[in-house]
Amino acid sequence: MKYPEDFDTNDELFVKENTSNSTNFEIRTNRKFRDPSAYYHIVVAWDTTQGTASNRVKIYINGVQETSFSTETYPNQNTDLNINNSGNKTLIGARSTANYAFADGYYSEVIMIDGTQLAPTSFGEFDEDSGIWKPIDVKKWNFNYY
């Protein structure tokens, strides 16, 4: 059971990974996301080989790293997570409960990169004229798409 990203009932973004009902990591923002019509470009990057716990899971919203969290439970160093492993269910925008709880929103593009922790600039950039974060065409990176 995994919850790579979702918004909770307190309007906080959370990223969580469970294995056999045991939480490997859980990060919840202090920041509230209350505008249901807003566009959010979310990058979640994890690398459990990092020596500093807070570098093992990073969250970026519209190109800016989130640094204020209400919950910070990071994975142990060198933990093999079950996300993207064969035979394991990975859910984005849903929770595996008895009735499944689905996010009420749209996902325009979901990209999963395995084996590399990339910066948000691999997926977006600030517009020179408006200063607004916008996605870029990631097909140039030759990623595997799901």
C-alpha cells in the first residue's frame, strides 16, 4: 500500500510510503493548498542513499522546494522502497482503503523516474516574461513513460 502524493482533509500535501501497514516515510506540508482551481506542478524526489535525512525526500511545488512540514518522518538511509517494484501497487492521488479514497482533481501528466533524483528544472521552468512556473516538454529526456 503506497501513497506517493495526495492532499489531506487539512489541505496539506503529503507524501507517504507504507509496507505491510508500516510507514517507511511520511512528509506533510505546513503549507495549505485551498484553491481547487489552481495549477500545481509537483515534483517529489527521493534518494535514500543521502546521508542527510531531509535530503532523502524532497518536495517541490511550482519549482520551489517545500521546507516547512507538520510531519517529517524520513526513510532510513539506503532503504529499498517498494515504490515502482514489480508486484507492488503504487497509487498516486488515491489511498488504498476498503473503499479507496480518490483525489478530487485532474492529473495532466505523471512521470516516474527510477534510479535518479532529479531537480524540478528537469520538468519545468520559470517563464521569462511572467515569472510563472510552467512545465516543459520532458520527452527530450527520453524517459520511460507509463
